[in-house]
Amino acid sequence: METSDADKLAQFEARIARGEKIEPGDWMPEGYRRQLIRMIGQHAHSEIVGMLPEGAWITAAPTLRRKLVLIAKVQDEAGHGQYLYHAAETLGVSREHMVDELLAGKAKYSSIFNYPTLTWADVGMIGWLVDGAAIKNQTMLAQCSYGPYSRAMVRICAEETFHFKQGKEMISIYAQGTPLQREMAQDALNRWWWPSLMMFGPHDSDSANTPTLTRWGIKTRSNDELRQKFINEMVPEFHALDLSIPDPDLRYDEASGNWLIGPIDWDHFWQVVKGNGPMNKERMAARRKAHEDGQWVREALAAYAERLNV
Ligand code: BYC
């Protein structure tokens, strides 16, 4: 007797409840596949677009050591994009299609990469704050129910931890350095604090995808839970360096043990997500140019593969 879709769904959900990983050839509901393609695709695009803000500083790094570290970091992000595109491809979508969707403005990427990197201190602040926020979210995703995504996350988190540490090292040195270095560190914190908190996505009450993602073990923590955890860890770190958080409403709540923040400017967030942030147009123009410049490489590879008959 044929197993009905309802039975298959029940078996699928029982596997997730037992903590088993779902693998590419396994039966999965269409909604699960669609959510994963959306999220892994966005994640891959974020890694690739995310190379641009820091990449802009490679030629202007202040020392050879800093330049080497930055080149390695930006290269790591490219690698993360590769793992993630591969993970998404196991769900039956091609990388070409995902890239076309990005370049056509149909697929999203993280809002955080639509801000300019105005000074060298921004490179340190991105490492500490942005990679720090990403690790919070990705450590959760390393536990997610889809095998290829969770395994990609394990390696990505290890590398992001390294990025986080180099950013923290830089900002710690600048915060205790010359008055100008301190000023640069504070200015970078002023500009990157709120966008980093927005990386976690809208409040849970406005997060349309969370119920489905939670039901199927893709997300095990909500946007607000992860954001709060991140705030609680970061605030004491910045205070220890005598850097101030740009939030007049920030206060410690004894009862919950949480650092409570003022209201997030969600209108601004949605404008950035819709393509109207400070650097959206430049970021997409850079990606389109890179895609056009790479056309001959793709053609050469396709011709070579045809010759080898692979
Ligand atoms: N930016 O229902 P919600 C890195 C969208 S890169 C833009 O809560 P969900 C790095 C969301 O897509 C790592 N859009 O969504 C690289 C949804 O729209 P759609 C980046 C956002 O999926 C280089 C709508 O808002 N990390 O580390 O449940 C250098 C409603 O939201 C954003 C990832 O990509 C946003 N911030 O939760 C340095 C992690 N937030 O798709 C560092 C993977 C929300 O329904 N992604 N939206 O049209 C996720 O974990 C989740 O997708 C999110 C959002 C937590 C971001």
C-alpha cells in the first residue's frame, strides 16, 4: 500500500523530533524545501556581497600583517558562499538560478552589507560585531535539521570565530590607543551597533517565517532570543573598553538579567531590505560587474567540460 503524504509528513516530523538529520534524497515537504532554498540562498548571497565592504580596505590596510589577515578573512567569506550554494543545490536548485535571482533583485541578502566602510576601524568593528552576530545565529543553524546546511555551518562557525577574534583584537587595541584611534573605534561602534542588531531580523511578532522554520527544526531560537543573547554579551565587552553604546535607553534589568535596548528603527530596516539603504545600489552594481567580468571564465569552463564530456 502507498504511503500517503500525511503519513510521510508524520514520519518526517518524527525524524526531526528524534534529532535525526534530513538528507538530500530523503522525502521532505515542499514547504521545507522552499524555506531552505530561500534561507540558504540568502545566506550564500550574504557571504558573497559581504566581501565588498571589507574588501574595499584591502589595498589601504595599515600594515602587512593587517592586510594578510584581511585578505584571508575576505577569502573565507567567498568560501562560505561556495559551501552554501552547494548546500542549496542539494535541494534541486541551481547556483545559476540563485545568482540570477540575486542580480535581478528578487533574492535578498543581509541588510548589514548595505552600509559604507568609512574608516579602517570599520573593518575591526565588522569582525567583532557583524561576525559576532552572525556566529550567534549560525551556531544555532549548525544544529538545524537539514544535514548539508548544518554541516556547512560547523566549518563556517569555526572560521567566523577567528574573524570575530581578529575584530575584537583590533578594536581593543584602538580603544586603548591614541585619541584618534579611540575616536575611530567609537565612531565605528556608533554606526554599526544598530544595523548589527537588525541582522537578527524583525521582532518575533513580525517574523512570518519563524513558525514554519521552528516547526521543522531549521530555527531552534527566535530572532529576538538570539538578538538579546548577543546584546547581553556585547554590552559588557564595550563598556569594559569604555566605549559607549549609542542608545540612550540602554539599561540593565536586574530581574531578567538582560540589557534592555531602546526601540529599533524598523522603518529604516525595511527600507534597506527593499533596496533603499545607503549602499544597496553600489553593492548590486559591483556584483553585476563581477558576474559580467566572469562570463569568459564560465564559458571556458563549460567548453572544457564539454570537451571532457563531463
Ligand atoms: N536582512 O520571517 P523573518 C556573514 C527578511 S553573512 C535582509 O524573520 P527568517 C558575513 C527575511 O528574509 C551571514 N532581510 O525571516 C559575511 C524575510 O523575507 P522573505 C548572514 C532580512 O528567515 C561577510 C523577512 O525579512 N547570515 O556572516 O525567519 C562578512 C521577514 O523575516 C533580514 C545569514 O544569512 C536581514 N537582516 O529570519 C562578515 C543567516 N532579516 O525571505 C560576515 C541565515 C529578515 O520572507 N538567515 N529579513 O522575503 C537567517 O538565519 C534568517 O533568514 C534571518 C531572518 C534570521 C536573517
